[in-house]
Amino acid sequence: MKKIFKVIVQFYLKWLTKIVLLRHKPFVIAVAGTTNKTFVKESILDELGRDTNVRGNPKSFNTEIGLPLAVLFLPSGFDSIFRWVDVLLTGTCISIFSRKFPKILVLEMGVDRPGDMKYLLSLVRPKIAIVTNVDRNFPELEIALDDIAKEFAVLAKAIPVDGTLILNGDDVRTRNLASIANSKTIIFGKDKSCDAVISNIKENDAGQSFAFDYKMQKKFFEIERPGRHNINSLVIAKIVADELEQTDVRRNESKA
Amino acid sequence: MKDENRISPIKEIEILSSRIPGVVSLAQGIPSFDTPLCVKKRAIEAIEDGRVARYSLAPGILELREAIEYSLAKRNIFYDFEKEIIVTAGSIEAITASLLTILEPGDEVLVPDPTYTSYQSAIKTARGIPVFVPLEEENSWDFDIEEFKKRVTSKTKAILYCNPNNPTGTVFSQEQLMQLAELAQMYNLYILADEVYKDFIYSNKDFFSLAQFSALRKRFIYIFSFSKSYAMTGWRVAYLAADKELAEKILGVHDSLVTCAPVVSQWGALAALEMADGVVIKYKEIFRQRRDFLCEELDKLSDWFEYQDPSSAYFVFPKMTDKLITAFEKYENKKSNNKNDLKDYQKNSISWRFAIELLNSAKVALVPGIAFGKKGEGHLRFCFGRRKENIEKAMRRIGKFIDSIK
């Protein structure tokens, strides 16, 4: 019974999402990868400014039901049928009657099993996609990282010619996605062959500092948070902001 | 075989009480609630998806560690989930693994007195020596930094504390904790902070963690358990966070102790962090009501018990008044053979004898204060994490028992 209800909710939310996206046509930025999606999303939101024109997934709503909820900005009904009915009714109103909608959506896209990415892409059409890394939770070799990478390959191929694919150059499987992309690719990482090069990483008790070399400009940053992924998050956010500067989105946004 | 380590008195009381039909227990610190549904559902999903049959990576599943980093960052506590966060089989494993990492045999660890009873055995398990630093009951069980200083020797390696403190419910202030930090820096000591009760603070005071003080990073180990906040005591899942070099060493010990935390519990913990914030707020409000109720009941017995208002956790730690001790000793003298069944360490402790007699005669299980250190002697720990009707029943029985001995 619950499974049937879940299928109905998923199906209904899918169509509400399609309708609202068709009506408002927001610019979608997809954040994918095994880890670091949330920090990247948060960094992008910080970089773009958290206002009514920019929205990200609340919490980590990033799956087949979570993503539509994120687009429609609805809470989960959790285990209550009544709450789900309420969610669907509110979603219907938002989908059909909403007049205001963010111009930019920054969406985490979580994949657990083969086919997940294809489903998520049937809901949203990102113009910019980021793949943070390909990793796994279990030490056994039988869980093939290459299979996980295939899911992200679906996303990489789906980015249109006028879109941008941003890839972690320090992770071989992620970097290899560039070879199948139809769009422009921007690869960031420590390797000097990357488009955006991270160097001079220095750690201390107060956090870390690093240099970021992109488009012939070298900038230095200091962040409070430790960990390479936090450097990556900031770098990705800078690249995304730069990419958006070259689109009409931000200009239209400021006119609005 | 070493004789020093025995089962904690809390568990000892629970075992004794399990043999007596009809006992009401306010002993072990277990919340009365069931685990939140969202946690159980996520665990079931993980089981059905075949994600729990294998070991996870030793430090824990990536998603959970990432969520832990995210939740800590919201409190201005910054650790790298890839290298500095380890998911453990309960906080006691986190503490034991940390102590096994940092201690050489014979090293001393300063612990507040009274404090959580299992710290002593964890220190002894790591071949260390617990050195007790008395807290000031008159001052709401706060500590005096001079008492810590007095006890630092060339063998002192670490300070281990619980904040908010169990069993006193004291929340140590930022000023006090910074004094501890200074001491640690001055004498090259590690600090282990167990913040298992941080979500149950009933005062409006800001809660400060030394984990926010980045200068202490290299010598600080942060510990948090999902057991209390999310009613997950049976899931055995907690985490520690430490600077990467230290974390790497602790990881080696953790790996040899448990390989990894239970994987099904790790998925549950992830759901707890992502979805159960509202539940924690609800639990806190219920605990607050139970605390007020228990304190009101204790006020009715004010000739027999005196207590400091607990501003956090879910324990009250009242002192037995002289009147109660005198009455109880007279009662003991009348019952000639009642000490024969006691073990030596119980015979010499008024709180142990009272707790056991209360258990046998009134069928109420409380933890004797001596379990938490010498300063705890003459006290009893009441847990208000239990159901209100059980608290009510226990207090009624205690009242009757006191009537019978006075």
C-alpha cells in the first residue's frame, strides 16, 4: 500500500515539477558526485547571494522525491499520508499559479542506483553541472567505481552545447567525463594542466589558505574550514559565478 | 587478570533490578522514547537495499561523515569529514580508542568528580590512572581551575570531561572551559570533551564547546553520541572529531577494536542528522517537564534530599541529608543481616547501601552517587529520561520507604 502511495506521490510530484519549470524556466545548476554536494551547493549559494532569485535544495533533498520537493520548495510529508496530501495540494498551487519563482536553482542530484540520474534528468535540465568526485562507502573491490562513474556520465552527456560541465581534475574518473561531454568543460584541480589550478595549499589551526589560478588571474584565499573538499567548494563557486556572468541570467535578474 | 575494572555500577544496579519483579528504574540514562520513525525507516531501507551487509570504510560511511561535518560547521566547529571524523560504536568506544591512542601505561587523566562512571574504566582499560578533580556542589557543581592545576604532574596526559556533566547536569561556562584550554596548552595535555547531552540544555545560556577554539585543535578530541539526542542508545553509534594527525592514529585503534561502527546504525544516524531535528526539540521539551515534575516531587522530600537544579541532561543528583543518613543507619542496625549480601565496596558506601536497600524494599532502582566519584558519595542519581508515570511511581515508593525508616 505504502509503495503504491509512494509511486503516486513520485509521479504527481514529477509532473508538478515539470509544469513549474516549464512556466518559469529557471537556470538550473546541478551538483553531483559521491560526496561534497552539500558544501558545493552552499558555497555557490553564498557566492551568488542568498536572495529570492536564487534557491538551493533545503537540507539534502536530492533524490527522486527530494528533488521535486526542492524545486517546488516544499517540505517532506515524511510518514503521514495527510501531510503528503497537504504537500501535493500546496505543490499544485505553486506549480500552476505561482507568479514568483527563483531565476536560478542550485540542485544537488543524488544517485543511489543505476537509472537514478536518468530519472532526475527527466525532471530538470541543468545548464551547468558539477561533478565533485567518484567514491564509495565500502572497501571491497567488487563495488566498481566505474559503475558509479557511469551515472555521472549520464549527467555529463546531458549538458547542452551552450552549457558548462565543471569537473574535479584530481579525480581520474571524474576528469575522464570531459571526453564524453558535448558542452564546454572546465576542469579544476592541483594539476597544472587543469583550466583552474589550485596551488600553495597551507594548513594551520585556523583553517587553510591557497592560491587559485583561473583565466590568467591568480587569487589567494583563506578559509576557516579544513579539508580539500572545502577548497574545491569555494573554487567551484567562483567558477560558477564567473560562468553566470557570461550568461543573460544574472543580467536579467538585476533588471528584474 | 586485572581486578580493577568491573562493570559500571549503573549497569550493576540495572542487572540487580532485572531480577526483582515490579521494579521501577530511574537508574540507567536511557530516554523513554523509541527511536524516531525516520531513523528506523532509513535503516530498514538500507537493509533492504543490501547496504548494511558489508563493513563500511573504517571511519564510517561518507554521507554520514559529511553530514556530521555539516552539522558541526553550523556551530562553528570545523573538521574535515574525510580525515578528521570517525564514526564509532558509541561514545565509549570513541573515548576508549582515543585514550588507547594517547596514553602510555601509568599516564594520568584528570576527570571531574563526580562525572560519568564509565570514564574511570575506559581510562583503566587504556592502562591509565584516573585522577579525580572535585567539583563544587555549593557552586552548582562547577569546577575550580586551581583544583585541576594542583593535580597536574609529569604523568598527566589528558583531561576528560562531559559537558553538560553527567550526573550533575552542570553546563561548564566558556570562561571555565577556556581556563582548561589554557591549562592544556601550558602542560601539553590533551582534552577529550564528551558532549552527549548538549541538546538538552534547559537554561538560556549559550553553549560553548572548546571545539570552537581552533588554537586547541591539535590537542582536542570532540565526542558526540546519537544515543541520547535521538533515542538511539541501542544502536551504538557516535562519532569523534580530531585534528587529522591525531585522528589517523585513533583510526588505527578504532579499526582494531571494532573495524567499523555498525553499518545499519550509521544509516540511521544519517537520517537522524538530516531529518530528526524537530524530534530532538520535542524530546527536550518533554524532558524539561519531567525535570520540573521530579524536582517538585523532591521538594516534597526536602527534609531528606537536597539538590542543585540541573540545567541540562536528564538527571537530578540529590544529596542525602544528615537526617536521612541517620534514619537509614538506625534502620540498618535494626535489620541485622542486611549487609551480609553486599560486596565489600558496597558495604563501605552509604549511597550503595541505600540504593540497594531501596531496590530490595521499595523496588526503585537509582544509581548510588559513589559510582561517579568520591564527591558523589552521599548522593543518588535520578534519571528523568524515563516515563513520567514511572517517575511518579518511583517517587511515591521512595516517599513510603522513607516513612518506613524515619
